[in-house]
Amino acid sequence: MSTPAVHPTAVTPLGTTDAETLIGAARAAAEAAGVAVSITVLDAGGHLLAFRRDDRAVLISGETSTRKAYTALQLDAPTADLVDLVRPDGPFHSLPTALDRPLLFIAGGVPVRRDGRLIGALGVGGGAPEQDHAFATAALDALTR
């Protein structure tokens, strides 16, 4: 007698309602700190799900928020945890220039998980790296409530 195959349970993908929650929470955290930011939400395939740039945010923050989200998604780790890996003596020092799509190793990108599975990523740009990371983690907290 054979045992039945075990199939992982399906996880609900990151949707537009989730993306709106993430954007709203990150924006609220940034506004409370008086920081104008851009916020990017990517789905599990790396496709843009939502984007918002405050009127006062520096233009480059749109690009940095997207690259931070992409980096967090591809490496399944917060970008804040990856900064030391790309220093000249780090094990991934050449990684930022090795790929066609640029990665960005600055705090502010976080993977989004549901039931332990990677379903997307969020990136925040426009503040100091520590601020961007705090705004992103505040958004994750709001999604899990």
C-alpha cells in the first residue's frame, strides 16, 4: 500500500487589497516621521502590484524603492540584512553588477510572506535607510494584523 502524496497547501497570493494595506501603512509611518517617500509593492513574480510617490519625495526614491523591493524578493531577505555582504571584502561584492536588473543593497526592502511562503516584496525609498526600513516593517506589521 502506498502512502498518498503530500501536497503543500496553497497560499493566497499577494493581491491589490494587500498592496493597498502595505502602501497605506508605510505611508502613514513615513508621514508620522515627516518623511516623503516612494513605496513599491511587487508580487511573487517581481511584477509591479502597486506604487506610490509622495509629491515631495525626491524623484530617485521611486527607482530606489523599486530596486529595494526587487532585491528583497530575489534574495528573500530584508535589504538591511544584506548591506555587509556586498562590501568590497564581502562574499557577494560583485553581485550588484552581475545581473541585468540592478539590485540595491540599502535598507528599505523587505520580503512579504504569508504562512511562511514568499508572496512578494515591499520597498520604501526617500528617507534615511534606517527610516525606510522602519516604514517597511511597520507596513508588514499592519498586513499581519
